[in-house]
Amino acid sequence: MQADGVRVTWLGHSTVELELDGVRLLTDPVLRRRVAHLRRVAMAPRELATPDAVLVSHTHYDHLDLPTLRRLLDVPRVIVPRGAGTLLRRRGFRGVVELAPGDELEVGPVAVRATEAVHGGWRPGVARDTPPLGFVVAGSATVYFAGDTGLFPGMSSLVPALDVALLPIGGWGPRLPEDHLDPERAAEALALLEPRLAIPVHWGTYRRLGLRPEPAASETPPERFRRLAAELAPEVEVVVLEPGQSVQVAQALRA
């Protein structure tokens, strides 16, 4: 890929393929039809190109999925929160890199920085002080992948001149606690982050087993997010993708 922007492909839930400056990154890869108590209701891609690195935001089963990662054993690096590396190394994964908020590394010409997130991201077998992360990916364009997080004041200074924000707006159950972004909180996050473009993720992909479908709402989560974003951050373009769809975001000409 030429160094003229970033191609973003949403594969469902928090799984996003980023192609930037010749580098392919994959966030929170979860592609199975069933994960623990969750059933996939959106189509998964049949084939997946091996990325140059995987970015794992936190260790919940619907974000750190070992069976999906096993499909990517040839990936050079798996970047995880500090404290989660032991779990992967014991399962035979190589190239595991642990980061804490503020840490940064390079993947080819692209810089990857771990950022703060506010989320209860623990799972059994992982140290309790393992932090949840977001990630900033910077090259000819800048992308912020929030992982799972609630709102926090530091969002306003997280990424100056941000091109793309990948923000969760939903989940797999009827309620979202404060350590998540729903459409309302995600729209508030846009006003803090001020990206050029926002793509909602973490919605409409998995449903809890045994959960009855709710009556049709007047707005879907992305529709509500788009409307609230227009009210709170009207300068931000919102692009809603279906699983497998892509968008090309050109490099901004900054003053």
C-alpha cells in the first residue's frame, strides 16, 4: 500500500484490519462462530491475510481469543497488555510483546503507542493488575483504536490531529456498564478526540446465548451514534461499515 492514508476494514466486533504505509495490523481478532456464551450473528471472513502484528486491547474472551490467534501463528508480533504475555507464551505463541499505557514500538514505518483505557479487563489466569489498553497507530495517517473503555478526561489530549477513531458503541447484551462506550458516550468521546472520521465498532456481531431478541428499536446503535455525533461533533464524518466492508481514508494535509 502506498503511503497516502489508511485502509480500514471492519471484520466484526472489535476486529479491524488496518493497512497503513505497507503495514497490516489486526485488532482484537475474534472470528469464531461461538465464543464462550456468545454466538456470532454476523458473517465472518473466510480467509484472513497474516498481519504484521496483532494488537490486543485487553484479555476478555471476546477480545483475546486464543483459537482465533492460533490461525495467525505466523504473525511476527502479538502486542498485548503488560501481564498478559505469560498466558500466550505458555500456549506456544511467539513474538509476544507486552505494553503498558505510554509505551511505544515500531512495526516497520508505523508507530504503535499503547494508551490509557478505563475498563474492567481481567480474566482468570492473567495478573489482576494487567491494564486494558487503547492503541494509537501513526504513520502517514493516525488511527485511534479505543478497545473497550469508558470516557476519561485524557481523551481530549490523546491524539493531536487525529484522522480516524475506531470507537465501540455497543456490546452483546441489553445493557452496557459505565466502563464501555454506548452511542451516547461514544458521541461524547468524539467531541473530546476531534478526529476527521469515526467508525463505530463492537456492535451487532455477537449475541449472548439464550438472550431473546429485543423488540425492534426506532434506531439501531450506529444510527443513534450517527445522529448524536452530528449534534455533539458535527465536524466529524461518521462512516458505518458492515462486517467485511472497507473504507480508504486519505492522508490529511496538515498546516
